[in-house]
Amino acid sequence: MSWQPAAIVYPDIELALTARYRAALDALAAPHAEGVFVSNRVPSPRRDRMVIVRRDGGTQAEMRDRPRVTIRVWAKSETDANNLAALVMALAASFVDGSPIVACPIAGRSGPYPVPDESEQPLRMMTVEFHTRGALVQGV
């Protein structure tokens, strides 16, 4: 009998993070957190304030997934973009709660830093690596 790897389903990190960012930003009273569109895709038409979450890689081993996530933040002014990006980065650390979605402290963090955008709207970008736990598929 040959060895077969376990069937493991890992959390959808984009779905989990967009839901958490929406809830966290809606709950804050900070002016730069108001009216922020959160998704994994830039909408058409574009919004004045956006947080776009995209998985760009990472590694999976056994029950653990280490997704590398790029978060882009747009705002109407440089100051607003800086403030919103700093808030988004701070919130990333608060999502570590021991659940399967964000099971362990985040590892690598980079940014936020300014990036030119074809829209000429102020853009900040950051990269965060999360650690998540998968679940065994029963009956396989």
C-alpha cells in the first residue's frame, strides 16, 4: 500500500481578511476609517477609499498554511492614504486570535510604502504573512 498525503482544506485567506477588515473598519470612529471599500478586487467604478486584499503566494505544509498577502490601500490624499494604511497594518496584528483563520502570530511584514498608481490616486502597499490551520477532509 502506498503512502497518500492527507486531504486538507485551508481557509480562504482573502475571504477571511476582507470580512475582518470590513467589520473592524466599520467599528472604528476614526475619520480615515469611514466609507472604506474592502474587497479582493478593485471595483469599477473605483472608490475614494479602498483596501484590496490579495493572496500572492506562501507555503503549505501538513496542517499549516502560510499565505503571503499583499494589501493595497487607496485614499483621496497622501495623508489619508498614510493614516488608513497604518491602521490597516495595525489591524492585521489584531486578527491573530487562535482560530483556524489566523492561528499564529503573523511572520513577515513589509510596508506600508507608497507606490505609483496609473489612477494617480495615492496608493500604499504592504505585505503580510499569516499562519493558518487547515482542516482534514473527512471520509477521504
